[in-house]
Amino acid sequence: MAAWNRRPPRLAPKGAPLDSFHAILFYASSAVAVGMASGPAAALELVDTLAKEPALKTYHFLPSVRADLLKKLSRVAEARVEFERAASLTRNTRERDLLLERAAQCASESAESPKPKPARH
């Protein structure tokens, strides 16, 4: 993991787009593994790097992973947006339903969290 130096390894020459589904799956799965080993913040950094790849703009798995990591970091409002984005990108009805359910859970958690009180002067 340390060899990555906070950047995913490239299977293609530097600057070449990620055009292989297998390479994309490898990078996304690697980010999940980093999350398990080093925590969600480290994985989120990798996922955000991957999100810059043009080949991943319509890949629903990436916002889904990002949403899960954000939720683990208690950033539920951001997680909800990512779950909804992932749901809009998938063609699988069951997966869409699950992602929308997770988005609704985040919305519920966000509504239940106490609002910060303004400071008194």
C-alpha cells in the first residue's frame, strides 16, 4: 500500500486513459482494500483520484464506493448524493433500488442528527 504513494498504480502507460473494464475494476477494488486496511479516509482519497478518469464518468460502482466511504466518515449528506448518483447510472433495477434505499437511510440519518446550536456571545 505504501508503494502506491497515495496514487493507484497504472497498468497502462502514464497518461493513457483507463479503457479496460478489468483495469477499472482492479482500481476500484483496490480502493476498497485500502479502505479496509487503512481506513475510509485513505480509500476516499484514492477513489477521488479514480473519479478523474474519463472512462469512469458513467461507471456506477465508483460513486457507490465513494458513498459508502463517505457514510463511514459520517458525511451522510454527501453520501446520499453519491448513492443517488450511483442509482442513476446503473441499469440493474435491484441495484438501483438498493442504492436508493441507502440514499434514503442517509437522508434519515441526516435529519436525525442534532443541529449545531449557534454560539452565544
